[in-house]
Amino acid sequence: MSTTIDDDVTTETPPKPTKRQRQAANIADAASGGIKMLLFKLVLLGILDAVAVYAVLVLAGFGQWLIAIVVAAVAALVNWIYFSRRKLPAKYLTPGIIFLVLFQVFVLVYTGYIAFTNYGTGHNGSKEQAVSSLMASSLQRVEDSPTYPVTVVDQLGTLGLLVTDPDGDAYVGTNDQPLEPVDAEFDGDKAVAVDGWTSLQFADVLARTDEITELAVPFSDDPNDGAVRTPDGSSAYLYTSTLEYDEAAGTMTDVTTGTVYSDIGTGAFTSADGDELLPGWQITVGFDNFVRAVTDPRLAQPLVYVTLWTFAFALISVASTFFLGLFLAIVFNDMRMRGRKYYRVLMILPYAIPSFLSALIWAGMMNESFGFINQVLLGGASVPWLTDPWMAKLSVLLVNLWLGFPYMFLVCMGALQSIPDELQEAATVDGARPWAVFRLIKLPLLLVTVAPLLIASFAFNFNNFNTIYMLTDGGPRDSNAPIPVGFTDILITMVYKVAFTGQSRDYGLASAYSIIIFIIVAVISIIAFRRTKSLEELN
Amino acid sequence: MRVNKKSLLAAGAVAVIATLGLASCSAGDSGSDGEASSSGTLTVWVDAERVDALKGAAEAYTEKTGVEVELVGKDNADIKDDFIQQVPTGKGPDITMGAHDWLGELSTNGVVAPIELGDSAGDYLPVAIDASTYEGTTYMLPYAVENIAVLRNADLVPEAATSFDDMIAKGQAAGLAHPFVVEQGAEGNPYHLYPFQTAFGAPVFGTNDQGYDSTDLQLGNAGGEQFAAWLSAQGKNGTGNFNTDIDGDIAKQAFLDGTAAFWLTGPWNVGAAIDGGINVAIDTVPSPTGEAAAPFAGVKGFFISSESKNKVAANDFLVNYLGTEDVQLELFKAGNILPALSAAAETASSDPIIEGFAAVGAEAVPMPAIPAMGSVWQYWGIAEADIINGADPTATWQKLTSDVQAAIDAK
């Protein structure tokens, strides 16, 4: 497929065609496309448009205007591109670009956005949600108060509660009107209807859930007596609230202690002496997360050695897998070896097994007291493969070598076979020894093709979450570190621990780390790619 | 070349359609959720394994009240995070199934609404009500109580042990080198060691009238250090009864193979033991001291979303319907763990296995749900693992206490 695209580009672009030539080419294009092609195109675009129209209608129905506009615009653009007689490059590129935006750009931009917020435990939603949640939690049922059977009643659109007290007397009241005694009709012990009010059936109650959730009937003229609320429409309880929200001042007041919590721009109501009322809400915090990522003393100390180990892990993994793969490729490239095919298949096997599965199996085999390696291979030795800091590092590297060398083996084998034999012959005739042939001729030629893959492999291993998470989960734990990191944690597993383990999540900080990791990997890759270019020029 | 271009074009068109299809799917999803909220449908997230158990109850409730109950089976491991993330967007469920130790996190994130159990609160096991309450407010309708106990291979050791040492002695008399297994791991497993710790009188937190008090860390009291010394004596350099190389699978295998006669684990492993042909008896946790060894109780229940548009129906469904004995027994049949409603618990206890766990559960204390507990978990297991592996018990325990205190203060 790629060759056809190349052909296309080369035949279409270089000699700038005149306007007439272009028109002729377009007519020829359309003519040779044929009626079937046109129909096919129409059907596909028709389906696409139908889906787009449906999506826009649904989205508009739910007030998602921005997304609706984006969907409509994209659909219009796609139609324009494919109905146009020109726009040949766009016809090739559009689908890819749409996927790129959807699955890469959006994710990156969103991660970037999260990195500048305080999104995490306690800062999860909007301010209104935080306020309503705080108010709901601050309701305290008045001690030893009874359960009141209630009927929800309606008078000209105003909801009220018809309350039966334990003595069997009926009261009615609304949000503004405290409870007052009335003569009511009783069904058993419960007042069910009163003159001037319509009693709501359960279905009506459900239909007006929002109003009923807000309904708090003052128990008496004294607000300190609390208010009667019904959570389920059939029983009510007497509550007092411990918090008072002043919307104008933006403060929460704890009425039992008198403490005033105000919104000081940190995403939570905070008292004068620094106590926060949680839940708070999500705000943007600028570069705070990035500053914290490198300066927080609790994080800084582990960050240094985790970063060092991440570089060591990625570099050693690339080097070890490359040299083992290269060595095996050279060995199996030798015509004198018999049964090379079978050996090669065996070599590929570790690559064919999903890496997370192999990592789990290795973790089992490396168990100190029960693992296959210690028990069977070493006859009952107790080598702390995964529990000693240095041994664990070695084990991780070994397992990653096992997982990674088949790839390098494949790549090197292909590259070696593309080096002409004549070069080796010429060198041998000139009297070069095998090592010199390898070092001075084969390796440089090999690196031209393989170096970009080595860079890619470095980037992959820098973020090799699977192997670390499945094999050691970063362990053994560093009991001196203030956060739960271990001696084999790499940056990405540390970020995972910050964001997703324990009871406090910090998505903002984790996103900031992700961006830092992205920058590190990108910078190293760019520098390395520059250097490979010079390698190419040498040859 | 023509053909290639056409197929490319076709592929491109298909891709675009698929993309928009995806977009419209997600739009469709949010649409149905929105509808659900406005037309009196309750969306309930349920542990995928318990969907069938709730199905009957949901249908019966629909018949009784006309409210549709839509059960969504979810992987238990994802429910908490998905709930916390989706409730603020307005697209979460009305009700979710969960465990009481999520409570601190859910409440700190403001995603749960309080539940008023009213007079029915007295009908539940006290430990279930304690566990459902956070800072004095009830947030969860409890349906099951779960705790660990000792599974005994009654063919190897016919009599229950009276103390920890008695258990080891009885097992060794039956010819077993390490008769007792408990799940640990490189980072320890404090949940499974907690009964022994409480036997030394060292709970994690003290309590006040609001429940656990995060300012009163009891972990490091004198009992804690005695426990550490005992743990060290039972570890690598002592009797070897505790071993951090034994994980859940190895412990299970040892019990199924008959190389261990006692296994400290939860009801979730009883099925495997019975299927393995073991004559299982359930015992209380043998205490290393004279005091009772109280495990943590985990209470399962249902939470109402703070952003639910159907709070009235949700409250009615939970309190007045799922809180009834029939429904609790139905759920019990699916999960085989003790119902939280006292009457249902009594009925369920006719099964000797359940009765055994219930007897241990009578001594159990709810696992603290306060956020400070997160700081404890972080250091607790690793310190215990270090002690088992021969670290100085007193120094390690003191460091554990100061690390936890520092982490709590930093919050």
C-alpha cells in the first residue's frame, strides 16, 4: 500500500500540470472510477451523514452544543473533501487525522489540562456539588426524635408535608410555613388527607423528587428546632443542620462551634487556622503540580533515585537485549549451523507470549521459598530474587532481557541479511579478521537501520509499566521513603502509585508527572534521532 | 493502483463513519442515562457476580411501585473509582453496591448522599450499623457482613484449638511441620494479621461517639510493641509460622494438599476448600494471649449518589425494600456471606459454616473507613513484613507509628 501512495505522490506532484491538464486528469479520474465506485462512495457517505445527523439531533436534545457543532463540522468537512474533484492528498489523510485527533491529541490535551488542576480526592466536582454535598451531610437527626409517618400534599403547586406525630395528631406545613395542627382524615394511624390539599400518590411523589428532596418543613417558629424532611416520601425525620451556607459571602459556618470556613481560592472552604471542609471542588492551580512534583520533600528524595533507576533500567534493557539479540542473530545467520529454522522459532517464543503473562509467571518462579528457580533449579537455595533491593533490580533486568531479546534478534537478523556478502568477502580478502569485519563494517551498517529502533526501544522501556508492575510491583518497598515506592519502581509505576493506589488520589500531580516524563522521553528521542542522522551521513 | 485508491477511499470512509459512530454511541449512552433519571428509572451498579441475586428483587420492586430498576453489572474492582469519577458529571448511577471502607473516600469526594434508616436501624447487626456510619451520619444500607476466621481441616485435627500455641501443637501432633497458613506477601498483609494484633490490645485507632478517631492513633501503644515482639518470634528467625513468601495461592494450596490444617482466611475461600474435598470446620481465631482475637469486619452495602435525580425512589428501594428479610436472604444465597439484617442473619446461620463465621464476626470490629486509614495501610504491611523477616521488632514498630503519625499530620 505504501508504495502505491509513493507512486501516486511522485507521479502527481513533480511536473506542475497546467490547468487544462489537471482538468483532463480529473475527468479521466472520474470516468475510470465508474458508476459502481460512485454509488459505493455515495452509499458510504450517505450512511456517514445519516449517523452524523442522528448524533447531532441526540446531542442537541441534551444540550451538548459544542460536541454537536464539532460533529456537524467534521461531517461537512468529510463530505466536502470526498465530493471534491481535487483534494487528493486530503482524501488519504482525513481518516488518519480524525483518528489522531480523537485518540491522541484529545488525550494529550486533556492530560495537559488535568495537570493544571487540583483534580483528585476531595476535589472531584464543581463548587455547587461540593456545597450541596456538605449541606446534605451536615444534617443531623435530632436525638431521640421519633419517626413521623407523612403524606406529601400539594396546594396550588406548593408542596407540603402532612405529618402525624406519635400522639396521633396531624400537622401540615411547607417550606415557608412551620407545622401547624389540622383536622385530617386518617387511614389507620396515619393522616392521609386534609381539606384544601391534594394528597400525592407514590408515582406523583417520584415525579416531583427534586422538590421533595428540597422540602424542609420548619418544626416550629424557632429555626433552632430544626426541620422535618422525608427521604422516601412516606416517613419523615426531624433534622438540624450543623452548617450554614452564606452564598453572598461564600462562607460556610459551623453553627455548633461558630467556626467560619471561607473560600480562599484553594478549592475548599478553609477556616482561619487552615482546617479544610471536604469535599472541596476542582479548580485550576497553574503550575503548582509541577512545582510540587520537583520540590515536595516527601516526593523529591524518592524522585531522584527513581529517575536514576528509570534511566539505568531503560539503557541497560536496550543494551542487553540488543547485544544478546545481535549475538544470536549472527550465530543463527551462519550457514554452517544445522536446524537454524527450529532454533529461530524457539528464539521468537518469548516474544509471542503476552508480556504481562510472562512477567507473572516469572514472579512465581522467583518466589524465594516456593519458586521453581530456588526449589528445583538451585536445589532448595534461598536466593532473594525479588525481595533484596539489588537482586530485585537484577531480576527485573533479566526478565526484561528474556522478554526483549527476540525483538532485537528479529530486527538484527533482517538487517544482517540485507548487508551484501561481498563486503565481508572483500574485507576478508584484504586480510581483516572476523572481529574487525564485524566492528568496522557490519556494526556501522547495522546501526544505520537499527538505531531508530533502539531509540524507540529506549522510549518503550522508559515507560515499561507491564514488566515492573507484574513482576515486582515496584518492590521491595523502601521502608525509609515517605511515599510507598520501592527499589524497582520506575517513573511511570511511581506515577501510577501516586494517582491510583491508597485512599487519596492525586490525578493532577500524576498528570504533571506524565507530562514531565513525556518531555524527558521526547527530548532524548530528538537528540538521539539527530545523532542517527549523522550516522547515516557517514555511510 | 486504481483498486488500491478505491479501497483506501473506502477504508477512509468506513473509518470516518466508525469514528462518528463512536461519537454517536457515547452520545447515545449519555442520552439513555439522562432519560433514566427523568422518567423514574433507578440505575443500580452491582458487582457482576450478584446481578442475578438482585434481579428478582428488582423485578418485584418494579411490580410493586412501577419504578424500573436497571441493574448494571460491573467489575467489583472498578466500581469505586468509576463511581467517584462519574457522579460529578451527572452520568453516574442512582445507587451503587459497595463496601463500607470506601466510605471515607466517597464522603470526602462528596459523591454519596446520607441515608436515613429510621427505626429500622435497630434491626441490623450492630457492627453493620457502626460500619455504615461515617462522622455520625449513615451513608450505607448494609446487606452483608464479612470477616475472616480459621478454616480447620477436621479430618487432620478433629478439635478446635484453644490458643495459638495450642493450634500449632495440635497441628504438629498430627504430623505437620507448618500446620498454620495465612496469606502474606512481600509487602505483608495486615488485614489477616489484625486479629493477633487486637489480642495484644493494640487497635489502630481509638474511638469516640462519632466512630473511629483519627487523632487517637493507638497503633503504637505498649500492646503494639508486644505484638511486634510476638510476630518477630513467629517469623523467619523464630518458629517460621509466618512467612512473607506465602501468598494467597500458596496458602490455599497448602490447605488443599493437607500440608496445613489451619488456614486463616475469609468466606470467599470456603467454596474452594469444600470443592477440594476437605472436611472444613470454622473456628474462632486462636488467640496468642488470653484476650479475644478480633478480626476486621467488612460490611457490604448500597450507597445513593449525591447527584441522583431519583433520591426518593432510591431511598424507598433501599430502606423499605432491600432492607427486608426476604431480599436479604436472596442476596445471601448468591454471595454466601452473613446478611446484615439480624433476622436474616439468624435464618442464614442454620448453615454451620455461616454460623462459624458469624460467631467470629460477633467479636469483629469494623475496618476503619476514615481517610487516615489510607496512611496506615501504606506503612503497616511493609513494617510487619520486615518484622517477620527478622527486623528489630520494637524499632520497626516505633518507626511504623511515627511514619503513620507523620503521614496523618501531613494531610
